[in-house]
Amino acid sequence: MQKIFSIIERKLVPFSKKIEKNPWIQGVQGTFMLVMPLLLTGSVGALFGMMHTYLPAVPDLSILNTYTMGLFGLFAAAVMVYKVMEKKEYHSKKLMAGVLALVVYIVLVNPVMGEDGAVFDYARFGASGLINAILIMVWIVNIYSIVIKTGITENKTSLPDFLYDWGINLLVGFIAIVPAILITNVAGIDLFELMSQLFAPLYMLGSGPFGGIVLSFCYVLLYSFGISPWCIAPIMYSIWYNAYDMNLMAVAAGQTPPAMYTLEMFCFNAIGGTGCTLALPILASTIAKSKKLKAIGRVTLIPSLFNINEPVIYGFPVAMNVILMIPMFLAQFLVDCAYFLLIGLNIFTNPVSQNAVLSRTLPAGIGAFTLNGNFMDVVLWLILFAITIAVWYPFFRMYDHRCLQEENQ
């Protein structure tokens, strides 16, 4: 095992850190962090809508979700370009680049032009447009990179700087927007539909039981070795948000939601965070004989209740600790399998909710209830939580005994 740790430290850790520092990856990560408050705003509105069902005096603000989460793809296109330009230190061009991304995105949405104006498919502005937003990011940032590297962005003429910048932005805008118009209006290619068909197998695989278990394993694997899972966040978020959007549209159309590994699942399979670690601080703070573990358990319990488990991963520690790594893998695997089995057999309903972005940030168990106000969701969470306690208990007792021996020496 020590040999495996050594190989990972020498090979995987440096590689993952290199990925994390990549401006493209950092830009996408920064985008999700920046737009999260906006998405949470929509979830709060959806929560008011749920409360309105039970208390008519409460205003129905669920329409907020339509104007926040429903425009996620559009926001992401602009912010991703802006953030990558920022990471590449193209500061004077980043704002205009973001604006160009909005224009290209709207062109590629391919509205139907009629006598009464343009008619847009509103669904294309949501999470289903993330892949196109990423393509637009690559397109526009690379155009600016090439133009900047040629040196023509440096004003060596007698023209005023603002006038020279206008010329550069005109050039880049032409190069960026015209191909989008040629693709949609001239060639008649619906890029949104094309990307949807190309990535449909990946989305269906990633949002199903097999893909969900594999992706969860990747997350836990990275975390168990102290590596931030943010390095694979662009892939994960694209799958999660597309699945979330796909389920909402299916329910709105009166159909069965096709995806199971979505944002809603986080309220059930991230019990204390990645690896289902809530059981560890609970056991440590209640039954630990080791003074060190009891102290760590008390300190890390509150963050864990809110599914923040970095203090657990690096405090006990779980990372690079074989005794605690094993139950983290087992707990996540068994919880995922149990969730998919119980949902697949229709023992519990596949939760689909506009509140998902907010609910996954709420304390353990409460988030499950706020999805749809369904007490059966809480029952499902309690079943999965019981599994994590059963998995963590024997390994915790072993680790507690070892720590106690070290304290008594």
C-alpha cells in the first residue's frame, strides 16, 4: 500500500495540480463559483413556490428559477469567457470577450425569424446549453489569443487608444460572430441540436446508475489522496446540470424523469460530503475513547452537517489513511447502489425539484425534505445514513483503538 501511495504522490498528485492550475479549468471552476448565488436565488424562489402549495398566503416566486437557472447556459457562456481571459491575463479584453460570447450564444440558439420578430426556444438558454457555452469559450478565447500574440493589439499608430481598441474589437467581433451566422443561417446547421445528439449517449450514461457510481468513485478516489475533485469539475457539472435540466423538462411535459444521477441526488448520497463522512465526526464526538479523535470529532461535526467535509478529510485525517479510506469508498459505493436500487424499484420516487441547488447546501436530512416537502425523502435519507453508520463503525473502532494506544505510550 505504501508503494501505491508513493506512486500516486509522484505521478498523480503533480498531474492533478497541473490540471487545477490550467487557466481553462480555473476559468470554468470560477464560473460555477461566480454564478452560484444567482442559481441559489432561483432555488429560493422555487422554495417559496413549494411553501405556497401548503400556505397560499405565501407568494409563489417559483418564476425566479426560470430567470436564473433557466438562463444558466447564457450566463455561463459570458462568464466562462470572461474568467478564462482573466486567468490568461488578457484583462483589457475580458469584458468585450464576455459580451461577444453572449452574442455568439444567441446566434447559435438559432431563433425562428418571423413577421412578429424572433422566436426563441427558451429551454436552450438553460443548463442544456453548457456544452455550447464551453465551445464558445474555446472559440472566442483562442481568437483573442491569436490576435494578441500577433502584436496588433498594441497601438503603435497616432490613433487615440480608444479608437484603436474599437478597431481591434471590430475585427475580433467579425471573426467570432460571422462563422456562427454562416453555420446557422447559411448552412442551416442547428448546433444546439447537433451537440445534443452527439453528447446524448454521454449524458445518459453519466446520469444513470453505472455512470453515477463511476463518477462518485472518481470523486472519492481523488479526495482520499488529498486531491481536490475540482480538477474534474467541468465534466461533472456539465453532466449534473444537464441531467437536472432534462428531468425538469420531462416532468413539465408529464413524462418520467430519465436521469437519476443529478443535483437532487446530492441531498442523499453526499451525507456529510463526498465519501459520506458524516458518520465519522458523529462517532468520534460520541463514542471515541481517544481524546484526540473526540476533539477532532467535535470540531468537524458542525461543518459536516452542512456537507462540508474538508476538515474531516484533512483533520482526522482520512486522506492517505488506509483504515479510514476503505470505509469512505465502501460507504459511497453502498449508498449509491442502495439509492439507485430503491429509486429504480420505485420504492421511492425519483426526486425532481427546482430547489435542488439550494437544498444540497442545507444541513443533512433537511435538504432532502426541502426538495419537494416529501417526508418519504427524509425516510430514504435515514436509510442511507444508517448504511454509512454501519460501514464506518468497525473501521472507526479500529482507528480509535490505535489512536488510544499511541496516546497511552
